[in-house]
Amino acid sequence: MINDFMTMSENNSKLHAIIVAGGSGKRFGSVMPKQFLTLDGKPVLMRTIEKFHQAGASIVVVLPAEHQQLWIDMCKNSNFAVTHTIATGGNTRFESVRNGITAIENLADGDLVAVHDGVRPLVSVELIDRCYHTARQCGSAIPVVNPSDSIRQVMDDGTSRQLLRSSLRAVQTPQTFRAELLKGAYDVSESPLFTDDASVAEASGHQVTLVDGEVTNIKITTPLDMTIASQLIADGKAC
């Protein structure tokens, strides 16, 4: 299968991105969902969309129905001109991604689809390109970084054990796949074991390929994350 992927011409595949932006803001402690908060003068979600636009991808943004008019108004007020399709989110991330896949127009086998968290606005175009390139060659690309902290696993009886940090990786997005692999993987019933797109693909029998992620590709979950993101931008380590 890998050899088949490698013989595909890079010119035959279109690039697509599904940006999942369904957060409510509860963990962030904000009335406004965090994807709409301003980061260095621009809403977080706009920053995320711009990165995939720069990478040459067509873009589907998955939003809860109750947030869509807010987003449309924000785009209008900010003169945000990047073309994108809005899809309605589901009750779970799995449902939202599946809705995003369905919303991609003229999706063909051999195309490449990146699934990305709307609140990871500091992803670099270089990482996006690396994921598309690896997925074109291998079928999938999952960005990961080495954990910096020691890790312990808590057992059912309340005891814990140390895990070998050198064998572990922290997973990021964009998790990127050839279209036929992603569509087939999501053509199943949802399972509580599905924590991300890689786990969905693995459940369908596909071995995923890891690529180097970026420590600056942080997911904004708390106010501290927003502060860190602002400082990274100010220091020129992210844009």
C-alpha cells in the first residue's frame, strides 16, 4: 500500500482542510468561545484559517449551529476575505469531522485532507506542508512532539507506574490523510475509543505515520495558553 501511495504524482491531488471549531469556552472561563477571542489583534480562528489558505488548501470550518451567525458577522466586520465553507458541528468531535468530510466539494480519491483544531492558530505553513507531503507519500501524517515532563500511568487500584518518556509522544494537529483513507475510516459507528483522527484510522486497520510537530503549535485551552501564544508572536517565534 505504501508503494502505491508513493507512486502518486503530487500534481494529481488537491489539498483540503477541515478546521474543527466547536469549543464553548467553558474550560477557558469565557462567555465568548475561545476560537473567537482576539489574539494579537485578530480572532484565533481567523489566524488558523489563514495558515491553511497560505498552504493552498480549500477550507471547511465546522461550527456549532448557534455560533455560525456570530462567525459570519465577525468575518463581515473584519473584512475577512478568505474563502471557506461552513459546516455544522455534531454532538462530538467524531460527528463534526464526519460532517466536515461530507461538506468538502468534489472530494476525490488521492486528494489530501488535513483535520486541524481551530484553536491551534500558531501552526506553521511549514508543518502543514510537511503533513500534506507525508500523507501523500504514506497515506497519513500525524504531528507529534516529545513530552518534556515525566509521565506516570494511574492504575485502577489507585497505584501508579512510571512510563518511559523516550517512547512517548504528544499528539498535535493537523492530522492529515489521503481522502479515501479518511472517508473509509469515518464510515463506521462512533466508539468511545476514538480520541482523535489517528485513533479512528487505526480502528479501520491503518497504521499511521508520525511526523515532527512543533512545540509552538499549542492548543489554546486556558487563559495562560493565550498569554503564551501572544508572547510567542511578540518574540517572532510564531505568526
